[in-house]
Amino acid sequence: WLEEMGILTMPRSAVEAIKETDPKKYESLRYPKAPVHGQTADVSPFSLHRRGVELMGHLDSVVHNEGDDDVTFVFKDDRAENLQCCYNGFLGISNAIKKHANSSLDSPNPPEWSNVEPELLKESGRLVLSAKDENITNVIFCTGWSHDFAFLRGIKGIEGDLDKKIQAPDVITSRVTKGLFYCGFPTIGTLQSLNIVKFNLDAKVIVDGLRK
């Protein structure tokens, strides 16, 4: 219904205007809390693994020696711990739902979660990644639900890309650094930017920018 009502593509300024003229309607939009998964398919780290995504621990450091054309990404040895914590969280929610659901209903765990690869919960995965060896030319840095852009503070003028009030990006294409793009923040234009539904429109802007 978000899509049918045009809410996802409504400019952020228009959504904010509704707050002033019709507070009740604004609350009904649930802005900026948009759904982050489809009606019938969730996304788990395990389903991503089965689709070919390589899972690793937290990014610990990025090493670039002067005069070297290679960049090395170093990861923490916490992949198994993080995935186990994620899976435990799912089980807690799933069991709570089943406890209060009608016992006559057959509601098996979604396939994205029911088949968990044991090695992911035991092995470390790769701890070092060479950008040169892996032919990595573009990096997508996912910040999670809480964002911290301290790692960008070394870029001169980076403040020009951030909303002054909440310090989150308010543009898709950086105003100050060529090749830097932002995606997934409601501050960059429309509510779709926060949502898996239609966020591909923002992704297209980034792809077009990378091709230039």
C-alpha cells in the first residue's frame, strides 16, 4: 500500500509538509518506519550465503602502504559469534510467536532461517582480503541501523554531504568527492531510499555515476 499510495516516491519535503497540515495522516504514513522485507520472503545472512555472498567478521582496519597499488582489508575473528547471536535472536522471536499462535496452525520456520550451514557458526572465514588480488574496484560500506560516519571525517568538505540536523547523508551522489555515493537513508530524497522496495531506483543513480 505504500507503493500504491505513492508514499515511497514522495519527496521528503512533501512528507514533512503533511506533518504540519495533517498530523493524523502523517502518523498513518509511519514515516520514517518503512518495512524492510517483503510480505513472503525475509532475508537472512544464511540465505545471502547460499546466494553466493561471502560472510566475514567486522571490518577491523584498512591497510594501504604508500607507493603500493594494493589495499588490504583486515577483519575481526568474530563471524561465527555474530551469526550465532543473529540466529539466537531469530529463534527467540520465532518461539515467542509460536507460543502465542494457534497450536493448530502449521507455521514452519521460513527456509531462509531453517537451514543453517554449521560451518558458518564454527569457522572464522577469511580474515584478510586483498583488493588487488580480488579485483575489487568498488566498495559498498553498510552502516547498519545506527550510522557513524567518523571514517569519512578525513575527507575535506564532507560536511557538505550530511544533513545538519541528524548528520546523515542528504544526497545520493557526493557533492565533494568523486566516486562516493550514499544509499539507504530517508534523508537523501524519498522514503523509498529507506526501503528494500524500490531502492533499486537509487541504486541505478549510483551505477550510472560509476559508469561515468
